[in-house]
Amino acid sequence: MKNLPLLFFTETTEEGFPGFLRNRKIEDLPIFGKYRIREVHESFTLKSNENVFVLTDSSDLSKLIGIFNSEDVIILARSSNILCLSSPFDLQQLHEDAEIIKYRVGMRPSDLYSMRGDTFNELLRDLTEGSDKSFSTFVMEVFDKILFYRFTKLVDINGWSLLIRNICEYHGANLYPLTDPDFSPFVDVIYRNIPTLNHDIKIGRNGFVKNSFLGPGSYIDGFILNSAISGSVKISKNARVMNSVILSGNEIEENVLVENTVILDGKGRKIGKNSTVGRKSSMKNADYPEVIKNGITVIGENTPVPPHSKIGSGCFVGGLNEPEGPIYLNDGESMF
């Protein structure tokens, strides 16, 4: 696989990530508290291949038309899929009887595909003719619709795969390594291959952390369980955070319960004291049922959450205006 052409499709939060104030590259998002998704790609998917084409817009695709021939085998991967392959495999031999191959990594779904050069050229011409979609929408259609329905062979390979195509999968990707025993070796591989910044993590006298990721500059004086806490986050006394992902710049005030929730970047934003945010359920959000589901609640970037708020499961809270009083949302409801 090392010398075969790897087409790496970059994506943004434009599709499937409600709550961000601006469009961001998926590889710029934090993962496991202390890294960026880009660092994981650079240490594994991109590092393992010496012939990488990073595609960021449609013009990059147009440049590839006709440069591969029928003897070439092309690998396709996307930035919303973290991959760590634990053993090499012979793609040339696999393609003797298959046009498009989809790979299942460690018995988990992935968006890793391969195909012969002539098949790719034919597919590329069809895709680039008259397309006026944004590049992220285009990438989503290529992988989720075209390749998924056209692959002719499914191959199992060893390793680990985490999909991050929407906010719900982002929540799961951060927490699977904490809650799924099959991912324990993956965490060890991450720590061995990517430099870790653990400086300035402080645990207060009331702090308790179990089975969680903590980012540099975080201060914990509450209870943390099965969660990923990014840098510069403060968890106050008697606050409880469980099965949640909290990005940088947030302060969780005293006596707050956060469960099964993604809280996007805060820049000094406070989740007000005596509030309850999220709970475990299978609820879908009424406004974003395809991407806010499995009971996940999402608090948007810099959105204020006043004290004594009660926000249910499967909720979405967005907007920058300071509410006049506490936020009250039943399961599945939204506030914009």
C-alpha cells in the first residue's frame, strides 16, 4: 500500500455538524481531548503512504483525469474517517476479480476503498461533469452514495476505524476508545506515535476523573466519567460530566450535570450553575434527526446557557443571544 496512489478527500463541518458558527475543516476538530484529527491522519493514514494526493476542491479532482491507467490501483480515503491499519495487504492481488473494493477495518465500517485506474477515470469523468455542489457535499455523495452502492467486494483487514461524518459520530469517535475494549490497543498506539501535551492539567481537591481524556490546561474540581475534555476547560465543584465531549474554552459551573452531550467551543462561555444538560436515551432531535440522534444533545459554539437551565435528551441549543432566563427544553427540542 505504501507506494500506491492515495486520494485523500478533505471535508468540512458544512454538512452534519450543526452548532458551529463558521465552516471548519473536520481535520481541525479536537479528538481524544488533546489532539487534532489532522495529527492522527498524519501519523497513520498519510504517513503510511508515500504517494498522497490531498484533495480540497473540485479543481484538484479535474487535474487527476487520465493520469492513472488500468494497471494502477487507487486508494480512496476521506478526512472524516480515522484509520489505523495494523498489517499490510496486497491490493494488486485483491483486484484480480473486483472493480471497486470496500474495506472493513477491525470488523468495523470504514470509508476506505480501492479501485483500478481505468475504473477511477471513468467514475471521475461522470462526477466532474456539470457539478456545482460544494466540495464537502460532493465528497459525501461520492462515498455515501456512489462508492457505497457500487463496490463489488468487501474485504476485512486488521486495524481500527472511527467514522466522523456528523456530530453524532464525532461524539462516538471520541468515546469508543474509552468504552470499547477492542480499542484499548488503539489508544496505546496513539500515545506511542503522537507527542502528548499533558502540561497544566490540574485536578482540584474535589476532582475525580475516571476513564476519560483530558486536554492541556484543563482544571477539574468535579466528577468526570467516560468523557473527552479538551484544553482550557474548567469543571467546577460538584459538577458531573458523563459520556460527553466538551471542547475548549468552556466552564461548567457548580452543581451542573452534563450527560451524553457535545458542548462545542466556548471562549469563556459558562454552563450556568444548577443546570442539567442531556441524559442517556435513544431520542432524535426534531430539527436534525439524521445527525443529532441516539440521545445526543448538542450545545452550539459560544451559546450561553444560564443557571438553572433544564435541557433534555436529543436537544440542540444554538444562537448567540443571551436568554432572559433559564433554558427549558424537552427531549428532542431545539432553541435557535
